[in-house]
Amino acid sequence: QVQLVESGGGLVQPGESLRLSCTASRSGFSIDTMGWYRQAPGKQREMVAFAKRYGSRVYADSVKGRFTMSRDNVKNTVYLEMNSLKFEDTAVYLCYAELSQTTYWGQGTQVTVSS
């Protein structure tokens, strides 16, 4: 079992930045993959970024060059640095972790980009 706790969402204007955090209840070294999805109203859940335990990061085309994901296995935490935010980035951002072929989800944190 893995519990995930996210933080860092909020309301920002276009062009501003936010940093999301997600901390797992067990060692990051034991988790295969950690990453982020997002879900906007009326839209399908969309992969934003993920990282294997020791692998490189993978990003959705819609966020490449603007979002940076980092993973700190010592702190059991992943971060999503979001820059140059756009209206279309508005969504609930959900952290997830894959361990032994089971996917665990956080509760989600709201990101709203509005002028």
C-alpha cells in the first residue's frame, strides 16, 4: 500500500508559476514509477509527466518546455514545477505511484489559471 499526499495547487494568472509536491508513505526507492496526471472538467484524464525509479522523465507534448518533474527518492517525493501556465492548464492534478503492478492515486490538487 502507498498513500500519496499532494500539495501546492492554487489560483494563478497566465504566465505565472506553481510547484506541486507529492509525498509517498513509503520509500521512493521501492516505487517503480511516480508521476502526474490531470483532469479538467468534461475532459479525459491526461498524463502530464512521469519518471521511472532511476529513469528519465517523460512529458506530455502539451507541457514540454514549461513543466519540469523531479523525483527525490530519499524524501519519497516528486515535484512538478509548472512555468508559463496557460488557461488550458486548469485542472485537478493527481499524483500517482506504481508498485508491483498496482497503481495508487493521491487525492488531487486544484490548479486554476485565470486572469
